[in-house]
Amino acid sequence: MKYLISLIIVVFMSSSLLAQNKIAFELSFTEPQAHYAEVQMNISGVKSAHIDLKMPVWTPGSYLIREFSKNVEGFKAFDQGGKELPFEKISKNTWRISTANSGKVKVSYRIYSFEISVRTSFVDESHAFLSPTGIFMYPDGQLNEASEITINPHETWSKISTGLEKVSSKPNTFYAPNFDVLYDSPFEVGNQDIFEFVAEGVQHEVAMYGGGNYDKEILKRDMSKIVIEQTKTFGINPNKRYVFIVHNFNSGGGGLEHLNSTVLGASRNSYNTEAGLLRFLGLVSHEYFHLWNVKRLRPIALGPFNYEQENYSRNLWIAEGFTAYYQDIYTKRAGLQSPERYLMTLAASISSVENQPGNRVEALSDASFDAWIKQYRPNENSANSTISYYSKGALLALIIDLEIIHSTQSKAGLDELMKAMYDEYYTKKDRGFTDAEFKSMLEKVAGKSFDDVYRDYVNGVKTIDYNKYFGYAGFTLIDDAAKGNDAYLGAVTALKDGKIIVTNVSRQSPAWKSGLNVNDEIIAIDGSRINNVSDPRLSEVEKFISSKKPGEKIEISFSRDGIFRKTELTLVRNPNHRFRIASVPNLTQEQLAVRKRWLKL
């Protein structure tokens, strides 16, 4: 069975085929206030003396080993007569059951679910969010087996939202053609506020948990616009039904893509501001674009998956970075933000990347490969040693887009590349692409070599020549901080338990060179006591440094592990950038054409 089976096929599965399922799950919630989900798994057709059940250790789309088996309690196994079967745990995520050739095995276990994120399960008295990789075990070697999932909501809950198809003959029961689809189909169970809209022939369900000041009609209108614009790029929307599960918290964010659904985190009271609404719609745009980029068009390592270990790829800068680029492109195309606002956001993104020292240390391809040990495990030195394949990858998408448009005399752009890749590797070949295959298609669409881009910007850490690419469209990147003469220490501090503590030291800054460390307590500068924060917008350390000039020497007194120390250093000019994008005068016809094509003016 193909890894990415079309959900259209599922709709037309015959009842006779459904009756042949060998695996069925039943979930209950008898103690939701204690954060537990109870799972019962029934397996028929067991023909071996033992069967191994495994729990995935990670969830696709979030590249970190999360060890979901740590949440399993009360594992038990029974034969078809109800007699308890012996088992042993043979690895961190594997339970081996001695089946005694019983033919049918019933397994029960509980899952502790108390981690709020878009990628982990959470249960309380108000609802249950089920992230499937942390809930459902699979029989070893049987990932292609179909299953039925029956949900028994707590008595105070009445609704179930999921991308899986319902089994019409059984209440609250859903069908998964294989475990890849099951693991790609989260559940929201509770009393969520549900509304729907149709766009591009696709029925969209929006399941809102947590309340909020959202306007349903505005969201229907604006989300529809995003769907329409994204579908234009590929000429086809691969689903007949799609589900947005939205968790509204006091302060929320993040998203995780799935085959025909997504889970979004949002701030419940930010929908009624222009910035808050646009932030949410940008998240919608990002995760919806994953329908094509990642869930279908994907690097070859991203499916079929090995759920027991890391699945390495050097192309997450394409999978996530290109998606990050497109999220704002589509809100602009949909008329949800102006070209001017888009350019301001883009300039801020460039400033953020170029102000991160790790941008000159870690290559994009390495950031992708090392996502498993770095992206989701940041520490106090991450800004100095790493770069995000999201933010830097988006800038690679930008320059590739502009280069294709320029090289083809505005006949093609990144849209054409993505559609060509989708048609070739998903529609025709139904497999992931290699690094070489992506580069080959890029060069075919653009009609030129991209060896220099890969050497310098993908596999190297050379600073992007932004003005070369912006120049194609008649823009220039201006650093408004270039003429500044502010003093710079290179240490960030925060007030913790009444103490001013160093939280970050920037690579090669005066603080770095003088030996100032994260967790040092700043006591005095030049013999004057540094007090607690008096202005919440500016720490006392920053306030002191702002009164100095580059080249001045200062003495910092600090405490490290209870021992009093001093260090002397020389302040330098602030090296950070503050970019903006401006139009150049006297645009050529070629620049006008590139600009029109790029910004869809």
C-alpha cells in the first residue's frame, strides 16, 4: 500500500473491506481531570507465539525523539477468553506478548497526557487532544495494517473532530487505512466550537477549543482566500475534506501539519487586532501549504517513516523554510496584507537572521540534518552556534524565487518549480525527492546553474548578497543602523529573583571576549551598584551602556557561584542591523516585470 494513500479512496472503501480489519482501538476517558486516556487495542488473526507492540518515539513534522512510551501505564494483555497473557518489555518502547497461539489478543493501557503543545496529547476535564503517535501502539512489522478507532467521549463532552473518515455503521468510530494515516490524524474530543466553509470544492471544518474573540464570518472569508490562492499554485487541492483544530490559550502559538488536517495554537483574545488576526492567518497559511509541501511533495527521508529512530534529511530548509516564505506570500496574494507591509516583515526577517551569530557558523543543510539534536533543544549558546532552517530557509526561497523570475524573463518563478516537483515526485512517482533531484529540477526551471547558491548559502555560511537579488525587482536593502554609533556590550540580562542575571552572551562581543558568562549576576559597573530594573523597557545594564560610547572601557563586577569577580572590557560599536527594503529610482522595464511577477501586482 502506498505511503500517502489518497483519502478519496478511503471514502469509497467497501463495507466488506472494513469488516476485515485486524486491529481496533477503543479510547475512553474515565479520569480526564487526572489527565488520562484509557486505550484498549484488539488484534485478531495473530498466528505467532508472540507479538511485539511498539510505541513511536517521535511524531512526524516535529524532529525530536520524545519518548512517548514514558507516558504508558498499566499495560496488560488478555486472550479471547479474558485470560491474562504474560508479557515483557524488551526495549524502551516495545512490549512482547506471549500469545499462546490464541488468535485474538486484547491489550489495555493508560496514557498520561499533560503536555500542552500541537504535537503532544493533553487531557483534562474540558477536552482531550490526542496526538496519535503518543497514543496508539502498532504491531511490529504491521504498519500497513488498517484499523478502526472508537472514541467514547467523557459524559460531559459531545463532539469529535478528526481528519479520519467515519465508519457509518458504528457511532464515534473512524477508519484508518494504515498506521501512517492514523499517526497523521489527530483528534479533538470535547465541546469545541465548530464552524465550516467550502473553498475550492473542499469542505473545511474549524474546531475551536478554548474560546476567544474570533469572528467566524471573518475567519471563513479570510481562510477561504488563503485556500484559493494556494490551490492556484498547484492546480489541484488533494483533499475533499480538511480539519483545522485550533487551541486558543491566553498566549498560544505554533502549528503542526497533517495529511488532511492541522493543529494550531493561538492567543484567544488577539483575533480582534489587525496584527493578531494576521499572525493567525499567517499560521493558517503556513500549515495549509504543507498539504502540498511536506505531506505530499517531500524530501525522500520524510516518508515512509521509521517511528523508532531519527529520520535524517538535509532538506528541511525546503520543507519548512520554503513554507515559511510562502506563508506571507499567500496572505499578501490573498489581499490580507499590503505589499508594503509584506516588505516590512521581510526586512525584519532578514535583520533577525543576519543579527544571529550562528548564521555565520552553521550551514542550512547542517541545520536541517541536526534538527534532531539542536532545533528543539536550544540552550544558552544556540544563537551563537545555530541558525533556523525556517527563517534562513525562507530567505533562500526568496532569492531562488527572484533568480528564477529574473533568469526566465518573468516567465516562471518559485511557483512553477514547486508545481513541477509536485507533479513529478508526488503525482507521477509517489515518492520523496533527493537533494540532487531538487537541484536538477530547480536548474531546469530556471535555465541556469545554482552551484554557487548551494555552495555559498545552502552548504556554506557566506552572507547572502541580498541586493543582487532585490535589484532584479528594483529594490535595495538599506541598513538604517549602519550610521549609528551606539555602544555595545553583547550581553543580555534579565531580572531573576531580584538579581540581574546574564542570560545570553553574543559570540565575539566584548562580553564574550572578557569571559562574562550566562548565569553571572551583575553587581556593579565602574564601581556603581546596578539596581533592579526601574524602566521595564530598559534594564539597568542596558541603560548604563546606552550612556557610553564605542571605545570606552568599563569594569564589571559580578558574582559567579557565590564568588565575587571583576572583568574589564572595551565597548564597541553595535554591530546589529536594522534593515528596510526601498525602491530604487528609474526602474527599468525588466525590473518592473520582475517586481510585478514577484509581488503579483
